[in-house]
Amino acid sequence: MEGVLLLCFALLVLWVTLKIGYAVWWRPRALEKHLEKQGIRGPPYKILFGDVKESNRLTQEAYSKPIDLSHQIVPRVIPFFAQTVKNYGKICVTWFGMTPRVIVMEPEMVKEVLSNKFGHFEKAPSNPLTKLLLLGLVAAEGEKWARHRRILNPAFHMEKLKGMVPEFILSCKEMIARWGKLVGEEGSCEIDVFPELQELTGDVISRTAFGSSYEEGKRLFQLQREQQDLVIQAIRNIYIPGFRFLPTVKNFRRKKIAKEVRAILEDMVQKREKAIKSGATNYHDLLGLLLESNNTNDNKSKMTLDDVIEECKLFYFAGHETTSMLLTWTMVVLSTHPTWQQRAREEVMQIMGSTTDPPTLDQVAHLKIVTMILYEVLRLYPPVVFLIRQTYKRVTLGGLDFPAGVRLLLPILMIHHDREIWGDDADEFRPERFLEGVSKAAKHPLAFFPFGWGPRICIGQNFALIEAKMALAMILQHFSFHLSPSYTHAPYAQLTIHPQFGAPIILEKL
């Protein structure tokens, strides 16, 4: 009997050893050889950790020092990917632990991946800790994604967005008034516009998404920003299964934040549901529209309470993060390009008139120069640095064969700065590229995709662009601005591209 038990134990140890050996060595090496045969090369696979240590080393080194005031930001924001493409070409492989990430910089291949015409690609599984920040529509797959998108679509129709314009204007007016007081009688002052614009877009999303819940919204933003920092610290390294359950200080804090965020949102949703059922108030904000779209007797088509809470969390995070970064970088860029700042201001004054007249949606639609400027800033400083998709079965893409389980990394930032696509001036600010529209701005119509592309294109892109146009127009109506001598140019990736040391700008009242 004892001999049988020992044999079973030995077989179990052998099975576990073979299983581990297959996962950490045999399979990665087999994938590496398969890719190499097709000319897809990269740094050699390193057991268990892959390129994570080298990537973190280069990132830490890049973030330790600022760069000259230019838009050539790729080597600082994503130094490891920039170096790998330089050494191995536009289709190359890196290793995130034991998983190959194939960098794809060919626009036609990117188009095929994002269109997902034949359903070969899915969002790559991420570190479980990212779920503390991003779930909802951005993480859903298959039927769940289709159902959520169908429910959410009405909330982002242009007619609904028109109804949110008064909230956009009110938030902007309050910021303009606050800046006016800071400028005072002296006529100029230095302001770090980075936190100011975060507060503006936070105010907008609180009002347009959750009505009168702005005070609750401010607390959520504080919690989500802290959670963002904690999550980013974790996802830059290989996730060890079960690590998030260990009783560490950071794990405790992440759980506490998640619990408080859920409690605030759950209370908000339940109060709104009661108000809607009582018929006391007709809500036209995003939460009200979401619950209205979700008002069906078909339980299979409805969102659960958890689903609604996750969509609300996504509203709060994505709804203000993207636009605040776009406005911040736009003010930085226009501070260094006064001619374009003046051209935009003249257009705003011509279409909108005096500073006492708030913009209308129709007027915003006619701001061609402002639109070109925002597009060029989105090209140079896209909100998302890269997208990742994963093959769930064997697939041929661009004449190359990819087995199941290979992740395809689509580097938006690098494609937006690719000289072969955009010309030798790819790192320069030239809004006139977009004079004839997005599709003719570069050599390939899909060279510009700051909000993604295909069926999963960002549902809130119109919301973000209308908000950005209105805010920029009202700022241009009231102030001219240039960079403070204390400004340090240091873009870095924090899910979106942030200014590492803020964005101090000198405002001058017109």
C-alpha cells in the first residue's frame, strides 16, 4: 500500500513538473521558433519573466529625466517598444512573462484586427487588478458586450448629447470665472492647468452622467485616482496568481477603495431607480438614460446591478480622463505655437462672437481650425498608448500565421508618429494635415485611430470631442496663454499620457 502511495505521489510530482516545464519553457520556445520562421523576431525569450525586467528598467530610466520641448515623445513614453521596433522591425515580438506580444505597426493589419470581421480576435485577458478600474463595456466580450453596447448606445446619440450642452457650458463658465479671479487686476498669473482641467472634466461627467451627485462624484474621483496609481504599480509586473489576496498594505488599500466606490455607486443607482419608478423626476443624464434603456421585462436583456455599477465606474474614469488629457496637451501645444493659438481664437470670435455669448452645438460644429488642432493633438498625444488583442484560435493575418494565444499589440502612439505613414515631419505639430478630414491626413486612412476603430470604437468619442471643443473655445474667448518658465516637458504613460510634472501655464486675460 505504501509503495502504491509513493508511486502515485511520484507520478503527481512528475505531472506537475512536466506541466510547469511546458508552460514556462517548451510552449514559449515553440511559439518563438514558429514566429522566427516567419521573420518575426525580437529579444530572446527569458524564462518566466520574459522582457518585463528590461522594460521596467528602460521605463524607469526614461522617466527619471525630462526631454527637450518637442513632440518626439515615443522614446520616453514607451522606451522598450520603441527600442524593440528599431532593432527588429515593424512586426516584431516581445515577451510579457511567458506570453508573446507581437507588435503590429502595419495599418492594414491593424484594420483587420480591429474590424474582427471573422471573430478571430478578442480582448486579451489582463491583470485581475485592472478590474478595479476598468470593467463594463471596455472589458466585456461576446454577447455581453453586444447587449451592453445596445443598452448604452441611446445615451450617446447626438440628440441626447445636445441636451447635455448646458452642463458643459456651466462647468466651463465656473472654471473660466475661477481663472479670472486668479488672474485678477494684474492681468496674468501662473496656473497648473493639469489638475484644473481634470476638475473641469470631472465636474462635467458628474453633472452629465449623474445629475446632482457632484459631491459624491468628487469623492469618487479622489478614490479612483488613488486606485489608478495602485493598479499601475501592480500591472507593470507579472501577476502572480493569488497575489491580490495576500494581506499586504497595498492590497488592503485597493480592497478598501473598491468597497467604498461600490457603496457610493450602489447607493446612487438605487436612489435613481426609486426616483424613476415613482415618476417624480425625468432624468436626462447618462445614468437616467442607461436605466431607461435597461427598463425591460426581458431579464436576459437587462443589466444586473453589478453591470450598471461597473458602467458607472467606467463613466467616471474614462469620461473625464480622456478629455482632461486632450485639453491639457492642447493648451501645452498651443502655448508653444502662438500662431495656431491666434488662428483658433480668431475663428472662435468670428463664429461665436463676444465672451458673453456661450457656444451652441451648431457653432461648435463649424469650428474647423479648432477641430484640426484637436485632431493633431490626439495624433501626437493619443489618450491610449496601445491596444492589445489576442488570437483565440489559429489565424492568418497579413500573410503570417499566428497560433491561438498570441497577443497582438497595436501601438497607437508609434503608428501616429510613424514617418513612413505621416512624412518626415511626423513629430511636428501641423494641424493642416487634417484640412481634408481624417481619412486623407496620412498615407493610410487608418493611420489615425485615437479612440480605437471598428465595432469596439470608443462609444464616448463624440461626447469627449464636443466637450473639448466647447472648453477650448471658451478658454480662447477669455485668455491667451504661454508656457511658464517652470514647465518641464515629461510626458509619461499612466494608462493615458500624463505630464509627469504638471502643466504650469501663464494665463493672460484678454
